[in-house]
Amino acid sequence: MAHQNKFVFKTKGRDTYEITDRVEQIVASSGVQTGLCNVFIHHTSASLIISENADPTVRVDLETILQRLAPDGDPEYRHNYEGDDDMSGHVRCMLTNDSITIPVTNGRPGLGSWQGVYLYEHRFGSFDRKVTVTVLG
Amino acid sequence: MAHQNKFVFKTKGRDTYEITDRVEQIVASSGVQTGLCNVFIHHTSASLIISENADPTVRVDLETILQRLAPDGDPEYRHNYEGDDDMSGHVRCMLTNDSITIPVTNGRPGLGSWQGVYLYEHRFGSFDRKVTVTVLG
Amino acid sequence: MAHQNKFVFKTKGRDTYEITDRVEQIVASSGVQTGLCNVFIHHTSASLIISENADPTVRVDLETILQRLAPDGDPEYRHNYEGDDDMSGHVRCMLTNDSITIPVTNGRPGLGSWQGVYLYEHRFGSFDRKVTVTVLG
């Protein structure tokens, strides 16, 4: 049986926001002991990553690299209606994840010791980001 | 119960091809109301992305960036049996998705308003690309 | 019903290691005929890719590109506790996959003819990498 919950996360500018606890709560409330948990974000300029959850400078460095790979306001972009972070946000979504699928083991998301789930806001402004978590098992 | 359908999509050169309607039809025919839908492509030089579905120049710009990150005919490539788009196609697949997993909500793929599912052909020629859609719920 | 198996894979330095046979065995032992198989790695400096399984130079070239996109020991990295391959490993994980989801068809992972599943060790040393395979159907 499928269990599905949605939540809205308000971001405050380009950054990574840990949502591991939200995912854990939904998995716990599903009652599923063994199965899969899918976290999906309904946007094309915010995405999801699993990242090291101990040292915050890891995520600073991920941002450094994404700025190189998907430059803001690149002169070659044709799509820039909403500013310098518009098209770069779409590229960053392509290079990261629209959804993350995690095993459920003993009623919990089976993440490694150093793995956290993060919502990555790629725009400079504040947005309400919709996330759906589906648990099957 | 799992519902699975396959289709073949004929590409006509490097480009993005929207397949959202194919995915919607298979989800509808599965009868699943709440669950997950996985779209999988059986190739290593064509892949899948979720992208902004309103302005086509978004996908032009994604292509611009992929050409930088995975250059065609790069002099360092050792694998080039099938031409300049051979190895770049494999790199592009690594940087994008072999499969996309989407929540099913109210009998439909729960995509955001601006999200479309695209098959990304990375080769210059025309190919028959096999896709499998699996719906669980 | 969900079937779940775990295994540990000992890596010997930065390289790609094929694990397709391990995935096939777990799918076969699950008895699932039609469904989905998710392969998840519990680490942030080793990841998973689907790659061309015929010519090994494909994976040499993927490595060439990842070294460009995620340089080892980049002077801009702030996180380098464990050496030059520490932060680059995290970036490589962001650009590749924490998990891979494959359709199960006729009791087997429905991979294309040229698709293999690889564990990608991004660190220079030898590590015990934990992988969980979940089969639903």
C-alpha cells in the first residue's frame, strides 16, 4: 500500500536546507517497515541532494562547483526572464535530483551515517517549495 | 500490484522530446490512484530529464551547458568508435538520468505546473529508443 | 511485498566496479516478476552509475571528465580533512547517483543490452561500501 504526504518548505535564498527529519517523520507515520521512500520536488529551480551531514563546509564547496558548472547570468543563456539565477537554476536542477529514492529498513529511511537529505534552493529569493514523500512497502 | 508498459520513441537527432503525455496515459491505464511511477530508458547515449515545459529556450540553454561539460570529440576521449557524439553521449547520460521516479497522486503523475518529462537524445542520428514505465501503488 | 538485501563491496581505490550480477541475484531471489528494483549506496564519496558495459575505455573517459568537473584538491575547497580526494568525492556523488531504480521484467532487472550497473569509488583508498537492494512488485 502506498502512503503519501506532502509538505511545503519556505526557502530563504540560495542555500541547502536539511529535510531529513521531515522524511523520517513521514516514513514513521506510514507504518512501513521494509520498502522504498521517494522524495520528489515539484519545481525546476529547486532540487534535492543527499550530502554529507557533518561539516557544513561540504555544502559551501558543492555550491562553489555548481557556480562554475552552471554560471549565473551566463552571456550564452537565452532564457533569463527572471534574472541571473533563472537559467542557472534550471541547469542546477538537471545536474542534481528531482527526486531521491531511499530504502526503508526497520521503519526508517536507511540512510548512511553521514547522509542527510537536503532541499537545494537555487534561486536568490524566498519561495514556497512543494515536496511529496511516497512510501511503498 | 505492478503495472508495466513499454514504448519505443524514434528520435531525429540530438534534441529533447517531451514524453509527458505517454507517461500520463500509462499511469491512467494502470488504475493506480496513489503510488510511484518510474520511467526508465534502456540506453547509454540517450537519457531522461524533467525540465521547464513553458519556454523552449530553457532546453536550448541546457544543451549549451552540456556541450561545455561533455564536449563532442574531446581530444582526451579514448572511446570514439561511433564518432564525435559517441563518448559525449555517455558523459551526458552520467550527468542526467537513466530513470525518473514521480509520485502518482489522484491517478496522475504528480508533476509540478512547470515540469515536463523529456527524452534527451544525445546522438546526432535517428534512433529507436526503448522506454519502460512501471507504476506501483 | 518488499524484498530487501544488503551487501558490502570492498573497493580498491578510485575506479568503477561492476555490480550488475549482484543486483540480478537479489532480484532473482526475490521472486518478483514485474516491479521495480532500487539500488542504494550508503556513502557520500562513492556512488552508482549505469554505464556502457562493452568497452572499458568508456569508463576511463567518464573519469577524465569527472576530474575536470570536480577537481581533486581544488584550491577553493574549504573541506579537505581527508585529503585531495575528500571534497572531490562529495562533488562526484552530487553529479552521479546515490541510487538507481530499474524496472523488473520477467524476474530480471530490465537493463538495456549495453547497460551495466557500476559502483563508483571516488576515494583513492580501499573502503567497505554498503549497498542495499530493494525489490518491490
